[in-house]
Amino acid sequence: MPDRTTRASRPLSAARSFALVLLTGVIAVAGCARESGEPTAAPRPAPEPAAMVDADEHSFAQPGKVAIDDLALDLALDFDARTLAGTATYTLQWKDDAATRLVLDTRELTVERVEGQAGDAWQPLEFSLAEADPVLGRKLVIETPQRNAKVRVTYRTAPGASGLQWLTPEMTEGKQLPFMFSQSQQIHARSWVPLQDTPQVRYTYSARVRTRPDVMVLMSADNDPQAARDGDYAFSMPQRIPSYLMAIAAGDLVFKPISARSGVWAEPSMVDRAVAEFADTEKMIAATEALYGPYRWERYDLLVLPPSFPFGGMENPRLSFITPTVIVGDKSLVSLIAHELAHSWSGNLVTFSSARHGWLNEGMTSYVENRIVESLYGEEFSDMEWVIARDALKRDIVDMPEATQALAIRPGTPVDADDALSQVSYDKGAWFLQFLEERFGREVFDPFLRGYFDHFAFQSIPTETFLAYAKEHLFDPNPGKVTDAEIEQWIYGAGIPADAPQVLSPRLGIVDSARLGWRGSKQLPPTSITGPWTTQEWLHFLEGMPETLPVEDLAQLDTAYAFTGTANGEIAMRWYPLAIRSGYTPAMEAAAAFIERIGRRKLIIPVYEALVTTEPGLALARASFERARPGYHPITTASVEKVIAEAKSAPAPATAPDAEPAPGDAADSATGDAPTMPTDPASPPAG
Ligand SMILES: [Zn+2]
């Protein structure tokens, strides 16, 4: 999964909010008409039971009428034109006898031709592309009066496709060959393949991709570690996946194994470091299988992307896409791998039916991630991760609109597909599962969860289906453990329930004491205390600081711990905003270099947010953005543009860079998404 959305990037942009309000308005009106506009003579029909089929407002597709059963791609990948061009052939499953149209989602695609198979021949089909919707893209309606078993679309992508990023050789580690990669979640697959772009449709796929012969191509499919690099590649994905798990990458990529079924794809200069960093991957797979049953996707490989990858990781099946910012030399950030791996059960195997049920993917995965981390690195360590994530959630949830504080978002509440997966989905979702674990005990809860993954394997479900299954297999067989009211409060209520399990971390308690002691006395804690600190402890040390500190205090910390210039992005994303808000100018140059080098949204947005609160900072943010922009992913570019635009529309007092920031700004937007692990005790804290 991509990084959880921070508070800062959560609000909908005006255009998107408006479009979603319109969209949900249409749904609401349709629903109300039955209530108010019935002909008086006709008997009123009985109200329909609550639908278990979830409507996906982020797709035009009508999978109840016809669904894609298999997709076959034949594409040319052109680095000069920045396009994918070719055909998508769908094997269709017609469900509604009256259906004579196939409706697909597209965004910025040029559709050249549509044909239907009739016997051995392909015959042209009529089609139309609707006006572009700012959120959903363009609806492609294909007339299929013959209800063809196969339909073929000839198309090409736009150079600015929202789901693809094209990098010049200079933007890569090796600087020899160009690079491209996709990010389809949540609704960007439609910008590179015409699809029923909703998690409610699962299909198998195959692909043939041709490109320049010196470039390797990989997909979320059966990548062959021994594949010859020749510019002509074939892929097959025999397990059914939803569209947001479509993935492709191409570049100077080489493979090194971690185990018989796992390995790393990366640029040649990065691959050895990556294999060393992720050496525990096979142990993680084995630990997860012991808890939740067999890994069902055959190989599990990691693809290390350039620094511009906008997220921490993306759980593309068989091939997780991973940010290079977690390769810091000490394995301190590899619980990100536990997270992406966990998605092989929660998310990829059992999938939410729409982004309204984000917690079914991300909360479940964050819970499994913590169990994997506990299994490999111990409870003391996994408890630190719980505490750090929950501190951030508690800090941020109070500012969220009440409707978005619920785990399952009720229909009628506008949701931006890119922002639906907030901290609530991740951290409140995981907290709910830990609540169930605590009430029922692991001896009951672990087999329940394993049974859930088995029962709904390769299906996409809404929250209500999870609850019905839990009632039958967990709540009813173990009466008196939870009440309906408690479950209702967790799933549909705002805030954190009062009976949420509390985790204490003695190790973070020591950090609190050290910080308090320093703030009172200006005496830094002895190195016998800080020497063994892990990344988690340093994050907690920084997160407990006030909004601003005197510059001499920051200088003292910086001299002792070398925070400025740190190679650890998790520390950087906390240190630079504090330094900027406090007017600590020695950190400015390094802060600018950091946001220009890295494109991972979670790490750099807090720095931008701190910068734009003053006029000089805003100027610096603009200058850095100008320089960095060619290397940023469209998703990151959009987020940075929003921060800068909102700063312009609501200017802070324009004074010196050490001005007090408005309360409640960037400080809190650093999320607790700190996928981390113990550092080598001997390693320097900030490196
Ligand atoms: Zn995730």
C-alpha cells in the first residue's frame, strides 16, 4: 500500500470535492425518489434489504451486467514518446441477459478502434467516449449487440498519464538508461489500460510488452529471474486480481535472490545494498504463513524504485514496489517489507469492495505487519511501533471531519479515491483488530483470521460481509466477549473508543524522560542511554518536542546527533519541519536538498508545509519545487502544488523565517507511518 494519507494532504481539492458532491448527489436523489415520488395509486413496495453489494462511486463500470474475466495486453513501450500503445483484449462474462454494452473506465487514453470477435473474425464495434470527469476520467461505452465473448480495444496512453512516471537516465541511480513505472492504486490503472477500474472485478491477465532491447520490463505477474534482456517480454498472471494491482516497470533492472522464492530487482548499483537490507524477507514470509496460511502467489520479489516513487511501497502481487528511502544500511526501516508482504493476505487475497472500506485492506495489513514484526524482532519492538503510530493517530484524528473518522465510511460522504486510505484506515483499523485479539485471545482470534483469509480468498468484500462472517465465526461462538454497541462504535463511530487497548512502551518512556530532562536542564542524556537507541526511539524523541525550540537548543541537538543532513528520511521528515518552524537556518540548505532529492510524498510534504508558513520559506519552497519537479511523480507534484496554493490563498504573517507558525500546522502532519526496525546499537542515530 501507499503511505497512509497525512492530515495535510487529506482535504479534497475544490474541483474534486465538487465533482464528488455532484456524484453522490445523483446517488442520493435516485435513492430519495422512491420515498417521495411514488404514484399514489400503486402499493408502495416493501423497502429493500440493506444491500450487501457495495456501489463503487469511483468507477463507471457495471460489473453486474458484464465482467472482465481475462485481460490480454499487447503493448509497445516507447520511452521517447512516453507512451504505451497497443491492444487490450477482454474475455467477457455476460451476467445480465438484457445487457448489450460494455462500459469501461479510461483517463486520457486515445481509443483508436474497438472490435468484437465473431467466429474467427474481428468486427468493428461502435463506441463513444464521454466528457472527461475531473475525478473519474472518461467513460468508454462500447456497443455490443452480439454480446461478444471477446472485445479488443486499440489505444495509446498520454505522455502525462496519471498512473505512469517516465524518468530520463539522469533521474536514475545509474544514469545510463531511462526508467518508467506505474502506480495504479487507487484509480490510476485506467490511465494506462481501459478497464473496469473497480476492486469489485477480478480477472487473470497476460501481456506481451516490446521496448528497446537494453531495458528490462517487469509486471505484477510471473517475472522470470533468468529472463534474457532482449526488449520482448511475455507475462502471465494466473491468479485473479483487481485492477488497482495492475503494475509495470521498465529500466536498467537486475535480479539477485534472497531465497528460492524471493529476491530483489533493482538498478545494478543498488541491488547488493537492497539484498542486504531486505535479507529477512524469507523469514517474514515463513512467519506470516505460520500465522495465516500458505503464501498463494508463488514468488515474492521486491522491486526497488528510484527516489521519486511517491509512496513507501505498493503491494503489487508477486512484486512489491519499494521506495529506496528505506535502504539506510541498518535494516531499521524494513517493517515496510512486512507491510507490503502482509498485503499478500489482506488486500490482494481478500480485497475491499470499494475505497470506503479502506480498513479491510490497510487496517488488516497494519495489524498483520505488527504481528510479523513481533514474530521476527520481539514484542518490545512491535510495541514501540504501536505507540508511535497511535500517538500520530490521536494527534491527527481530532482535526478530521467526523464522517471520515469512521472505519467504514457511509455512502453519501464524499471520498477522494487517492485520499480514502487515511491514518484511520491504517491505525484505527489495526487498533480495532487488536481490540478483538485482546477480547477473544490469540488462541481464538488467530485461527479466526486465518479462516477469514481462506473463506474469502480471491474475493472483494465490503465491511458488512466481514461483520457477518465475524458474527457467525467469532462473536456468536464466543458469547459475552464483545457487544454489538462496541462493534458499531469501532466501525461507524468517530474518534477512538474509550475501551481501546492501551499499549505501554517502557523503552519510549525512557525517551520521554530523557527529553524532559534535557528540556529542563539542557543536559543531554548520557550516551549510555542514547547509544542503543533505534530509529523508533529517535523519532519519539523528536515527536515529543514542542512546536518550536530556541535556535541554541536546536544547535545543541544538531551538534550532538547530526540530524541535519541525516540519510534517514524518517528522521529528516521530523527534524527539518521543527528546524524550519524554529528559524534554525543552518538546516535550511539540507532541508531544500532533501525535498529536491526525494519524491516520497509522506517524507517531503511536512517539510513543504513548514516552509510555506513564511514568505521567505514559501520562496524557498517554490524554488526547490521548480528544480525538483521534473523528477517528481504526478501524485507528488499534485500534493506539493496543493500545499503551495493553499499557502498563497491563506498567507501566514509575512515576517522573518523564525516567525511563530500558526497553531496546528505542519508539526502534526508527520504521520506515524514509521515502518521501522531495530538499528544496530552501534550505528549513529541519524545515519
Ligand atoms: Zn498498505
